[in-house]
Amino acid sequence: MALYIIMAIISYCIGSINFSVILSKKMAGFDVREKGSGNAGTTNMLRSVGKKAAALTLICDILKGVVAIVLAIIIGNIFSDSNKELLLQIAGIAVVVGHTFPIFFGFKGGKGVATSLGILLMSNWKIGLICLVFALILMALTRMVSLRIMCSSSFISSINTIYK
């Protein structure tokens, strides 16, 4: 039981590292949550700081999900008597909760979309890449972030059903 609690705490702390706040302060001298939509996410970084900062934020947020899952896999292999699937689920949920409600940044974070993509890429890279391409196509067609998120979420469910 302690192993699962430790996994949750570590993953939550990984998720709590808010790269948009760190990068906006470093690159532009302000907290991105004080500008634009007030959200600590890639879209607000793009609008408030620029393309380079947004790209770095996106990559780092995706990597948070990847790192949490890789860590769960490593811990699952070290502690062979553990439930590996449960470790992965705990790590995935905790890293997204940490991203959304970061302890290091006053519990005001992003939406968790990029971090969830990192988890999806580690869980099933084929579905993750298909969803990424779908999101990029939607990005090219529309500027409405909420529409992209809703369509991508629906698409994930649909494609996941097909691949099972």
C-alpha cells in the first residue's frame, strides 16, 4: 500500500512542476497566469509569450506524463509483487491532478491536456500519435481551443474502441 501512496505523491509532484509559469517568468518576466486567459497552459503561453515558449511548454507538459508513466513502469519492475497496472493508473491520475492543481503554484495550473497526451503516448503510442495528428489538423482548421479539446477527447474514445 505504501508503494502506491509514494507513487501518487511522486507523480503529483512531477505534475506540479508548472513549466508555463517557470518559462514565462524566465522568458518574458511575468507569470503567464496574470495575462490573457489567466490559464497556465500552452495556448495562453502562445498568446502571451510567443511560439517558442508555447512549444517548450507543450513539450515539457507532455514529458511530465511520459516521465510519470516511465517511473511507474520502473517501480513496477523493481517491486515485482506490485500491481503494475494499478501503479500506471495511479501515476497517470496523480500527474494530471498535479498539473491541474500544482502545490508549488497555489493550486492554479493548466487543463492537463498535454500531460494527458504524454500518458496516452506511453499507454498506446499508436492511438496517441493518431490523436496528436487529429489535434494538429483541428488546430490548422480552427482557432477554438475548447473545440479542439472536445473533438480530440471524443476522437480518443472512438479510436480506442476501434483498436480494442
